Amino acid sequence: MKAIAWTKYGSPEVLELREFEKPSPKKDEVLIKIHASSVTAGDSRLRAFKVPMGFWLPTRLAFGVLKPRKPIPGMDISGEIESVGEDVKLFKKGDKVYGTTGIKLGANAEYTCLSENSALVKKPNSVTHEQAAAIIFGGLAALHFLRDKANIQKGQKVLVNGASGAVGTASVQLAKYFGAEVTGICSTSNIELVESLGAKKVIDYTKEDFARNGEIYDVILDTVGNLSLTRCKKSLMKQGKLILINAGLLTNLLSIAKKNLICGVAGENKEGLDFLGERIEAGDIKAVIDRIHPLAQTAEAHRYVDTGHKKGNVVIAVEHK
Ligand SMILES: NC(=O)c1ccc[n+]([C@@H]2O[C@H](COP(=O)([O-])OP(=O)(O)OC[C@H]3O[C@@H](n4cnc5c(N)ncnc54)[C@H](OP(=O)(O)O)[C@@H]3O)[C@@H](O)[C@H]2O)c1
């Protein structure tokens, strides 16, 4: 099979299309013919090894100390079950599925094997493979931080910094779905996009500083990495919560003691994927796709994601000849 290989951390040039042996599923695994994967900000940061301060060692231990331990990068996939191991009960050949390989990586490929118990679920029929692959990274993060950690409630005022990125576009839509009044922060060229996703107000960060306009929020979600408790002090309600998803180790430790500060890492699970699938099918949210590249152009996709200015998501379409 064809897949993207990486043998070291570094610039997008470390990624190249190569021939690999097609994997075969173990007893509890399914073999997935991948139709779409993605290149997320997480993939680009891992490739370049730009991790939040204090996370260098744990991340190297997880992914490979001197070089990447797993030969194929990428986490999010949408595809079709080609065969199943003898103990598999949840899936059968032909099922359309989507999910994430997590730290196992291997998504930027024509095929991969996953345990039936991993974060993998049936894909709703009305959702394309590209849309399904695109919603996973931002959708699961938004769900984890807004619903599971901040316990977002109807009528609350929510501010999303970085509202035009993968996590931002999912957060604006999910916060609106949960009944919040959403304000998004983005640059001039993304105002229309963020408004179209349901934000009641949009702040152009090139023209206005949210911290000086007198507005206060129940929840502030920062996906960019340029906010702090001190900077948000005047913009948060007394019981308000600040979510910093890019925080370094010290801020993560501080969040254990501070009730109004939420950090950490979003996990992946079947429930979250099913929830996102249902929401897309019902028209409550949509996957925002900026660009779609063929598998052979994964390095090109990384180069674009590296700019830090993608709108929503970058998808890799995998063609099977
Ligand atoms: N902790 C976790 O579990 C977790 C989970 C998911 C993601 N993350 C992290 O969260 C970060 C965001 O991920 P993502 O996928 O959403 O990134 P992304 O898609 O690359 O975000 C790009 C967006 O950020 C916007 N942006 C850049 N500078 C900005 C600024 N100063 N103010 C407001 N918006 C700005 C850009 O808009 P303009 O072009 O308009 O500037 C662009 O649309 C990544 O670092 C990722 O690793 C953490």
C-alpha cells in the first residue's frame, strides 16, 4: 500500500510517499480502507516537534525519543471496513467508519488496522468521508473542553479565541448548539465565516482588543495560545472559566489548584464521535474544510497547516486505484 513515511522530526520535507506492506488485522482488529484523513495543527506540531513548554520529554517518550517510533504519521481517518479479525463483534466488512488512531498514528495511508474498541464508530450515511475526517480533531476537542470540562449551559456567554481554526469552528458551532451566546475572535478575512457558523458577535483581533471592550463572559476558550488568567481577568465573570488548550506544563499544574482555569488534553472516544456524527446529520454543525490534498501531497498540506492560518480543516483524500 501507499503511505506517508517519516523517519525524523522536522520540516514538511521529512514526509514522503512510500510503499509499505498492507497491514492485516489481529483477532480484535478491523482493517480499514482509508478514503480520507487529515493534517491537523496537532500533526504539524508533532512533525516539527513544537510542543507546549514542559511537554518535550513526555511527548518524546510517547512518540519516539530520537526519531518517530511509528513509521506513518496522521491520526484521523474515515473509510470502509475491508476485513475483520475473528473476535470482532462491533463491525463487519463494508461498514463505513470514522475515527482516530490516537498515538498509534498511521492515518496518512491507504489502509490501517484498529482495535474494534478504539475511537472508531460507524459514519452517518449523509456525511462524506472528507467531512467525517475533518470534524474529528476540532470536534472532539471542543466537546471535551466545552461540554465535559466547562459544563457549558444554555444562555451562557462564550468567547472563542481562534474561532476560524479547526477547534474554533467546531467550538463556535457546538457552543451555539448547547444554547450559548457566542462571540468569536478572528482576523478580518474570517469574519463572514465565523458569523455563518452562528457567532452572535465577531471581534476582529487586528482592530479590537476583546480585553478592553467591557464585555464579560462565562467561558473563554483560547485555541491560539496568547491568553492568560491575568489578561482575561476583566473579561471573565466571577464564576467564569478560562480554557487554555495550548498551555505549558506549569499552567497545567496551576489549573489543578484554580477552579476557574481549565487545561489538559482532549481524549478520544466512541461517544464523542457518535455525538459529532449525530450533530452533523441533524444539521446542527458542519465540518469546515479549507483544502483537500491527495495523499501524495501530504507534505504540501503540512506546509499550509504550519502557517497557522488555515480556515477550519485540511483534508487528505485517499484514492484507491
Ligand atoms: N489540549 C488539547 O487537547 C488540544 C486539542 C486540540 C488542539 N489543541 C491545540 O490547539 C491549537 C489550535 O488548534 P486548531 O486546529 O484550531 O489550529 P488551527 O486550525 O491551525 O488554527 C488556525 C486559526 O487560528 C487563527 N489565529 C491565528 N492567530 C490568531 C490570533 N492572534 N487571534 C485569533 N485567531 C488567530 C487563524 O485565523 P486568522 O488566519 O484569521 O489569523 C486560523 O484560522 C493547536 O496548537 C493544537 O495543537 C490542543
